[in-house]
Amino acid sequence: MKHSYLIALILLTSCGNPHLISKKKSITNLPLIAEQPSLQADFNLLKVETLAGEQELKTKITDTNKSSSQTVRVTNQDIKEMEVSYQFVDGSHFEFNGGNFPGTNGNCSNLLGDQASCDLDIIFHSEDEGVFLDKLIVTFKPKDSDLVAKIIEFPLSGERQNLVVANPLLKVVTSNGDSTLDFGKTKVDQEISGKLILLNIGNVPLEIDTEFEKDNSFNFNGGKFPGSTGSCTSELEVNQTCTLDINFKESKAGLYSDNLITTYKSAKAEHQIKTPLHGEKTAKSVTPGDLVASEILILSLKWYTPLRDSPKSQ
């Protein structure tokens, strides 16, 4: 009985003493289970960037270089071929160069192989000064899969900066270089025409509009701008000239005057030039054929002088 108690005591004590029993197997000694590859491709490995590796396209143009073509690279780092589509949010200042996807020098299609890259040729353009923002929306998913497509929003930023200060300037003169159009003297009811020359001597294109201040004795020949033989339109390019054909007609003798108001506008300014117009109408010359009998009688009486009584002879 004593021996049985002693054996039981030894066994009970040894259970809490690792030195008295064999060591347990470490879990690190168990055979490793190999990690199974995912059955689905890593669906996030599509990259959109500039050739410099930037995650946003930034470009700048000037008034002397009004557009800028840039390359955007699309890379499929996945292990499956991708279906890819591309679209601009706005598209008013950014578009594919040449007007069609993927751009003149681009080579992308709507499929992009695994571990493959392609290029988009994107152009920025603007006639106005300022900073313009847009986004290129890239939608993609594995080819022929039922997975929901993912989207990348690629920011686009373009700046138009004017290096040359706009200086709209118009000159309105006659063919002799005068700033006043003088029709001189003409007979009543006789029409006479004169020309004005418009010269754009500034550094920006101009919009042209004209009107007569009084709109009575002077008008465009034929009744419409720019006159029958005039060449002006509503726009005048830098260093270009055009002509206005103006006539003068009145039914009463007298001195007449008016102003031709020429308004010229650029993108940021509007100016006016007043060109004086002068002319004189004189009465018609009277000929016997123009007179009725009563007028002839009146004229005859003016020239008739009764004879005075001759003095009586002494």
C-alpha cells in the first residue's frame, strides 16, 4: 500500500515537471501546408500614369502654342487579359489626339493582355486663358468574367497662359489716309459713293460691327453692310484690311454730316471709332426745258423794264 502511494505521488509530481518526461513535439516541426494560388486574378493591378510615372496629367500651353499632345500609359500588371474602356468626363478641352480613340500616336484597344502596356495620345487645347480640369475614366475587368467592372479616375489638368499682352487696335481711314470721309459738293438727288478702309494693326483678331449715328443721308451702298463693293465681314484678322462702300444722297440742298461708329472687340476689350462723314448738296441748274409757262413769265417780267417818258423837245 505504501509503495502504491509513492508511485502515484511520483507520477503526479512529474506531470508538472517537463524535465521528468519527454519533450512535446514543437508545432514548428509539423509539415507545412503549401499556400494555394488564388483562382481569381488580382483585380486591382491596372495602372494609369504619364510616361514620367505621375498619377495625374498636367500640361501647359500658350497663345503661340495653342495645343499640347501628351502620352498616358496604361499597364496591366494582372495575370489575366483585361477588357478596358476609356472616356472623358467633360471632353471640351481634353480629347484623343485627332479626335478618335486612342489618339493619333496611341496604340491601345479595348483589350489589354496580361503584363502588357499600351499608350493613349491625349491632346489639351483652349482658346481662352485659364486652368481647365477634366478626368479620364478607365473602366476595366477580366475578359469574359462576370465580375463587376472597376474604375480608375485619372485627373487631367491643363493651363492656357497668354505670353503676349492683347493689344486690339483698329484704324479707319479713306484711301488717302484721312480720318474723315468728305463727299464734297454734288447736285441734289445725285448719289455719290466713297470708300473707307479698315486696318487691324493690333495683335489679336477683331470682331467688327458698324452703324451710322443718324442713319439718314449716308448709308451703305445698296442698303446693306458692307456696301455693294465693300469687302468687310464681321471679323478682321491681324494685319488684314477690308473696305466699306458708303453713299451720300439727299433731295434738298444743304450741308450734311454724320458719324460712322465702328465697334471692334477682342476677347477682353471693346472699343469704338467715330469716323466723320461730310457732304454738300447744291440746287440743280435751271434750264428752259425745266420751266413751266408761269415760271417763264415770272422770269421775263424780272428782266422787263418799262421805258421812261422821253423829255419834251424845247
